[in-house]
Amino acid sequence: MTAAIWPLFDLVVSTPRLTLRYVTDDLAGQLADLAVRGIHAPYTMPFSEPWTDVPPPELQRNTVRYFWRCRAETTSEHWIINLAAHDSSGTVVGLCSLSADGLPIARTVSTGSWIGGEHQRRGLGREMRQAALHLAFAGLDSDTATTRAWHDNTASLRVTRSLPYVEQGAAQAQRRDQSDTMLAFAMTRGQWRDIERDDIDLTGIERVREFLGVSTGHAEHVDN
């Protein structure tokens, strides 16, 4: 399938340290293999859905199925954009996801991400988050960006709290087979302006905006 039919295939977010590209079938396979090599210690679970608890090869198969499902369910009213993160050497190091329901009206985008264990502790998490925020605000005309993390997900919370998010509160949610505390955060466009960078580039965003039904209200995107 070409970008003429599915414009998301041409979407690229570039920073000096990372490049985010829409997940193709080939990238889905690379991410599945990265995931099976480990993302987190087995005694903890950083995800709402414990998808990493499944052994290989089912873990790889489920990972690919997830990307296919997200692609199939993409409409202007509901979407999850999955982006494979590549480091400066071109190696796939993790996944960055943006999701929204009714974005043309609600103007709210949620972000999530993971980095393969072998690429952690390189400071890539904050770079990935800033790339995602740039796409959400500058590219997709959002007014608010949200994110969530379990109360003990130190790495995720460190990234979130290093940026101008405001904590929205805590709620109980199911974590594996028990209840635990999930923390929610939000950032407004005005707060993002305080950390907006001029070294993040968007490619293919014009056609993606049209595809997702996003207006040009703030007209501040860049399409190289």
C-alpha cells in the first residue's frame, strides 16, 4: 500500500537524536523482535494491558496484530498512530504512540511509549516525548496533551515531571490481577510553548492532517 492511499506511511518526526516513522509491516516485525528481547523486569508491569506477559512467539504475533488492528480502525473520529523510534544510527529502539477520540472537536491527544531494554538509560525517553508533543501540538493542532503512568513507573514519571505537565489526579485501575494506582497528567498548548523546540521537523503532516480531518486552526505546522 502506498502513501497516496494511506498518508500515514509518509509521516516522519525528526529530532537531532531520534526519527519517528509510522509503523509499516516491516517495522512491526522489528518492534516485535525488540519487545521479545525485553522491555521491563518481569516482576513489574508498566503497561495498562499486560501484553508483555505472553511468551514468544505469541508475543511477536500479538504485537503485529495490534499494529494491524490500530491501522484498520483508524478514522477521523478515533485513531492510534504508532511510530517506530530510530536512533541516530538508524536502529529501531522503541515505540511512540499518539491516540485521540474526536480530535477535530476535542483537540486532545494522548501519548504513550516504550523503549527496548537494551536502549534504555540513554536519555531517549524525554526526546521521544518531546517529539510526540511537537507532533500533537504543532502538527495535529491539539489544545491538550495527556499521558498516564503507574505510580511506581519511575522512568516514565521522571520524563513527565521534567516537562510542564500538571498532575490531574490518581485513580485505581487493574494491573495484572490486582488494583493499583494510575497517575494522570495533562499539558496545555500554552504550557508546551514554554518548551517548544525549533529543531524538530515534521514530514508528510499536511496530508495526514487532511486524512484525520484536522483543521488548520493554529496553522503552525511544518511540512518538509
